[in-house]
Amino acid sequence: MRLLFVCPDMRTGGAERHWATLIPELHDRGIAVKLLALADKGPFFEDVAARGVPAECLGLHRHTNPRALRLALSVGAGFAPETVVTRGVSGQLVGEAIARRSQAVHVMNEHTPLTPDGRLVPPRPHQRALTRLVARRVDGVVAVTQRQVRPLEGLGYARERIDVVPNGVFEHDVQGVEPSSEVAGGFSVLCVSGLRREKRVDVFIEAVAAARRDNPEIRGYVAGEGSERERLERLAKGRGVTLLGARRDVLELIRGAYAVCLPSEAEALPMSILEAMALERPVVATDVGGIAEEVLDGETGHLVPAGDPEPVARALLALAADTERAREMGAAGRRRQRERFSGEAMVDAYVRVFEQAVASGQA
């Protein structure tokens, strides 16, 4: 099997982290894989390359121009993939061209977040039109949560070509992780999130500030970077929340915290929640996307409505008031992660999907 993975970039984010985990594991199984980043590298690009995976970045920021397509097609021809795996609108468009030129099958990996009303976060109008055009040609789709299936059908993807493979965490990635001292002291709560409007880090800051009025031991930390940085720094000032910036030691930060919180109003199946579960930390998160498939309310953490700091504050206060119960929730989350979201099971499922796509394409 020869797999060419095509994406816009490998910057920090859940989808990028997922590919930075999946691709090297496929390589370690003896499968021929290559990563093609169309625009930028990003830190996860270097992680993939460091694992011995051939990786190439074209540095192209306008993927519709003829030069961009010629370069991408030449990469595809040189690698001769059986399957082209894509992510993102530009990845789909270029990947479709590579697949047709190489007579390969095209499998799209869907990480687009869902809004509270169950819709995929809408692309820009021109992207929506392009997506609908490609949707009819794609040979397979791998969604990460069942909740993505119906909206994907609405975009024109054939239901019989959609498989759901949840994200997973590998044992070797979480074993022996030492707690970071940077989040030590008090009842520390970590939010791992890009600083973008839909992530609602402002809700996290407001919730921590509200909770601290009853329990000053609660402290909040945010690991992530983005366009909202300046506004959120102003909001966090004097409210017991520290913005840590983009971090490569997320697992150590999770291990050092008492709990993890994700108040987004749009998500798919967040890796940060799975990592929190793997590291035995209770989770407070909004019931959007596939989060309810990860977090069992009252058993492994608390699910709260999107956009409201008060339920988040109450959940944090409850965890801080009964740390033994919080530890029990973390342990239950660990068991659930092992049973439902293991990295090994994830890779097995992707291999089956790719094999079936190739077999169907040859039929």
C-alpha cells in the first residue's frame, strides 16, 4: 500500500496533531507513506519527518494557479500512490487532481468542527462550491465522529462511502509523562486550545474568575496561540488565568493540572480531551461535535452548554470541592479511553478503510 497525505500545512491544531500521530504509525507498520504540505510546514511537519517519513512542503499559498498544480502533480507522479489522503479544502482539490492523474483512489479525512446545532462549520462561499464539486468524485471519507455523517451527506458525499474512525491516543505517548511544575499550586485547570473566536477561551476565563470568588485556589492556564491573543490577555488580567502561548509540552501540562476544560462552541473529536482522559484527568467541556462520545457526563467529567460561563464555573467548583471524586472521574476517563479511543485501534481502522477503498477502486 502506498499512501500520499496532502494537506495545507501541519501547524498546531487537533487535526494536525492527529496526522502527526497517524502517519508515522503507518510508516512504522511498513506501509509506504509520504506527507505533502501545500503551503507551510509547521511544527508537526517536523515531527513527522523526524520519524523517518518522507515529507515535502511546496510553499504554495495559491493552490489554484497552474504552477502549484504542476508541482503537486509532479510529486504525486514521483511517489505513485495507490491512495491519496486529503485534509482541508485546498488539500481536497489538489489531492483530487493528483489521484486522477495517478489513477489512485481519493480518501478525504474530515476534521471540520460541528456547531451546537450539528452543522459543519461553514467554509467560505467559494470553498463550499468547490467542496460540492469534489464531493461527487471522492472515493471515500473518514469522519472522526458519527455526528459529522449527516452534514457530510448534505454536502454531497455518498453515505455508503463514509466511514467513522474516532481519534486515538497511543500508550507509548502517555507512559512516563512527568507533570509540569508550571501549572503546580492550587487547583489548576488547563485549557488546550487555539486562541480563535469559536474556541471561546473567553468563556473559560470568565468561568475561572467566577469560580475563584468562591474558591481562590482554582487557577486557570491556557496552552495555545492565535488571533485572539491580545483580547484574551486583557480579559485574563487579574482574574487568575495565565496564557502560556503555543506549547510543545501539552502532555506534561495536562499531567500537572487537576482538570482539563474545553469550552468551544465548535469541535469535531478533540485530541486534547482524549489526552486528558489518557492521563487520568477529569474533563469539563461543552456538548458540541463528538465530545459527548468522549466525555460521559457525571462519570468522566461534566458536559455543559456552549457559550455560558456559569455552568463551567459550577463544574470547576464541584471538582475542586471533592478532589477524590475528581480523581475517580479521571480514572474512569482513562478506562474509557483505553476501551474506545486507543491509537492502535485507530490505525487498524484506517488501514481497513484504505484497503477497502483500493479494492473498490480496482473492482
